[in-house]
Amino acid sequence: MLTGAATVFVVADIAASLHHYRYALGFDIAFEYGEPVFYAGLCRDEVELHIVAASRTGRTAGQGAVAVFVQDVDALYSEVKASGARAPKPPQDYPYGMRDFNVIDPDGNQLTFGMATRPA
């Protein structure tokens, strides 16, 4: 039985990313690992997200993406825009049955926040 998952984004600067996810997107820091910290877990409601320093992996920062399903996409958009998140355009309805918007983190990782506009 699968019981959960966490997307792992590669980032250039752990401290800057932790600040962004906490203050622009409202995530709490669940844990930090390493001295200095090179891996961290973040949580908001039922969503868990991990970040890892590019210097500790063979991967390039900013190549990740995740879709997060929410109850009120317009309220979340207003919240994160007011907090300084980089959300290039407001929520829109799309023919695939979702109303969503994107947030781009400081490294270029993309988070799409959305909700269904009709049954799938």
C-alpha cells in the first residue's frame, strides 16, 4: 500500500529556498538535514515537498515541477501574490477541466496549483 509521496526539487541555495517556501508560499519547515543544511522537508496542509542543494546532487537546479490540488485556487493565488510569489498569470479555466495557475520558485522549479472545474 502506498501511503504518501514528496516531490524533491533541486535548488541552488537552501536558505533562500526555505525563505521563499515559508514566506511566499506558506509552507512550514518539517525538518532540515546536514551541517550545513543541504536537504529539507516542507509541509503545508497535506502537501509535503523536499528540497536538496544542487551542490550535493548530480542534478541541475530548477528543472522540477509538481501539480498541487487545492480547494480554492483563487484565494490561494491572492495569498501567494500578496506574499511576493512569482505567479506570472492569475488562475484560468482550461479545457482539461481545471482552473489553475503557476508559481515559479527562485530556481525555476514550477508549482501548478489548481482545482477541478468539472468532473474528470
